[in-house]
Amino acid sequence: MSLNFLLQIETPMETTEQVASKVKEVPIWDIIQSSNAGIGWLVNLGLLIMFGYVIYVFIERYLAIRRASSAETDFMQKIKEYLREGKIDQAKELCGRYNSPSARILEKGIERLGKPIETITASIESTGKLEVSRLEQKVSYLATASGAGPMLGFLGTVIGMVVVFIDLQNQAALELKVIAPGIMTAMITTVGGLIVGIIAFMGHNYLMSKIGKVVYQMENTALEFIDFLHTPTK
């Protein structure tokens, strides 16, 4: 009679806890270092620089747009009162105290008082275009990074797979430790590129929506100023 079944019973199966205890935890820094195989380090460096500049541009433009959108209470009303009273210098001085596109547009319009209304309107429009250009500076980089980031990450993916095939070609047997660096390069660069692209895309759209609100304020201020000039003085 065979007693093999007794031997099987006497051999205890590993529990889930025991299997989990054998799983080696790899620190995230070691994973990133493993992704530097080949010229993967160059791709990672490019993604890191791109990510840092994306964050810098977003914060710098956000603060600039926030300052531009801040409006003083009764600012336009004070300008109208000065102009009704003929206090042109005081109106220009009030505009100069506020670092906002609307104030600079009004200041340019006040400087043209006494000239034909077409000249004042053209001056205000040109100043408005200049202010919009100032608000949008550097924001285009976010749009570029939203597309270039994933593409750079895909380049890292291709490089990682090339490293895998080169390592396999130089080895007699297939081992995980041989192909792991190339696979890490492919995966980490892909993740890094997607992170850069997603953050840049969302940041660009958010800033453009904020700029749109500032442009609306500028247009409203310009129209109100032109309407005031068309209103006959009492």
C-alpha cells in the first residue's frame, strides 16, 4: 500500500501570510534608479526638467493672472468722477497706482482725451492686445509640454525595450534580473511622460479660463469708458 498521501499530508502548505512575508519590497528610489538603464537616465532627466518648468510656469502665471484680475472697489466710478470734474492728472495717477490691465487701458485712454473718439478707441484696443499678450506669455509652453511630455515618455519606452532585447541577446538564459532594467526604463519613462502631459494640459486649460475672465473685465472696462465719453456732459 502506497503511503505517498501521508507524506503529502505531513507537508504543510504555505499560508498567505508566509508567502507575503517572502515578497521583497523595493523602494521607489531603487525603481527609478533601475529605469536609468541605457540612456534612460537622459529621458528621465529631460522629463524631470520639463516637469519642474511646468510647475514654475503654472505658479508664476497663476499669481500674475490673480494680480491682474483683482479689481478695486468703485475704481471706475472714481475715474468717472475725476473726469467729470476735469481732474485728468488725478485720474491718470489713480490708474498708475493699480498694476492691472484694466487700469493701464484706462490710463492710455485718458492720455488720448481731446483727440477723436476713433483715435482713443484704437489706442485702447492696441493696449488691450498688448495686455492679453502679456497675460498669455509662457502659457503656450504648457500646451507644448502637454504633448511633448508623453512623446518623450514614449521615447523612453522604446529605449527600454531596445535595452531588453540587447540584454537578452547577450545572455544564454532568460532571467528576470536581466530584463528588469529595460522594462523599468520603459514603464517609468511612460508614467513620467503621462504625469507631465496631464499636469501641463490641465494647467494650460485652467490658466486660459482665468485669462478669459480677465479679458472680459478689460473689455467691460473699455466699453464703459467709451460709453462715458459718448455721454454728453451736463
